[in-house]
Amino acid sequence: MCMTEPHEPFHIGPEERDQWLWCMDRALEHIGASDELVDMLRQPMFRVADAVRNREGPSAARDNPNIIAAG
């Protein structure tokens, strides 16, 4: 299954992409991932996160901080 198709119903712009990347950074930090591993994963994770982005504009969640992706 393509990564973009399941994400289509959700507004995923640059802010949501960056939130996901922040969460992934925290997860790697939480498990004690080495700097080498973090560096190795940085570009692939960005590519995945950017591939599911389907909006250019401001976040749909801007008015509600409890929503990280809105359909």
C-alpha cells in the first residue's frame, strides 16, 4: 500500500510534517539511539514525512492545539 493514500483524508502540511519529525526525534532520544543512527535516519524520515504531506498552506489545526492532523 502506498504511504500517501491512507493519509489523504487528513490535512498534512509543513507544520504537521514537522510535528511528526519532532516526535520521531523524541522517540529516538527516548530509546537512546546513537548519534550515528539519528544521523542515518534523518534524511529518510524527512522524505517519508514530506511524501505524505498533501497541503502547502497553514495548518488546519492552527486554531486548535489538540488537533495535529485534520481531515
